[in-house]
Amino acid sequence: MTMFTYKTPAYRGSTKKIEIHNEQNELVGYIERFYSNFFQKSLDFIFNSTFAINVHSYDANNSMVNKIKEEISINTLIKSRWTGTSNNFGNYIVEDKTKFKTNPRIEVTRSNGEKLLIKKDFADRRVIITGSSGEEVALITSNRLIPPREISIKLFSNEIPALETAALHLLFDIRD
């Protein structure tokens, strides 16, 4: 089991780089939210920072490792969809599978067919990532409810790398 931590910014729409540290408090990498254009940024400001959610993750040397970009179309107005590319994890699709706002769910489908489910239950600070066979892959907890929060990620297997887990959690957290 490995553990990583990062602190979320107070403002959801912030494009500031967020540092990710391991158990020894060494810098592992960064995650950041980005906007494709000024139009996205303007609409996102109007819609409470949840209109367009795009996330990058970088390693400790500032080279991009992961990119998650939202698909914006008529079909994705109700249920959001993102495409992701990663050096370690491969290509994948992220789909919003939430039925009730109180229990958000996001499904990650990799190019090889494996699926991960990211879920959070009502009144629970924990976000759980389960693998395709139903086992827990990662457990993500926060120290308090209001930002800025310290997020800790515990990885139980090597199925999903730490930077990709942090990027997916940031996307999930902003969407929630």
C-alpha cells in the first residue's frame, strides 16, 4: 500500500498547479485544471465552475503524464463524458454514471476493456475506486468538508498509477 497527499485550492475554478507528495513528503508530481479557450472559462465561471472540467497531471520534472478533456456536445449536456490519454495508463474514457446527486459515480473504461468505478456515498468523506473484479483499488479521504482540504490517496494495487488517480479524483471532486 502506498499513500499520497495533496491540498485542494479554495476556489474550484483555480488553474493553479497542485503538488502531490508521497509518504516521505517528497514531490511526486502536479495536477492542474485547465481551460481549452476563453469561452470555456467564461461559461465555467457563470455555471459555478462545473461546466467544463479538464485536468492535466505532470510528473516531478514538469513533463505531462496525463490529460483528461471533457467532450462538450448536445449528447453530453445531461451526462458528462471525458477522454483521457496517459503515458502510464493508456487511453481511456470517463463517463458520469450518477443517478442521484447524493451518490456520485464515475466509470473509467480503458482501451483494453478494463473498467474502474469511482464512487462516493451520501454523507461519506471517502471516495472509493474499485477495479473490474470488484476489489478496492484506491481509497481517497479528505480531512474536512470545506476547502482548502488535504486529500490523502491510499493505493492498494498497481492497477492505476498515483498521478492518474489524483487527476481522476480532482475531476470527480469538482464534478461533485
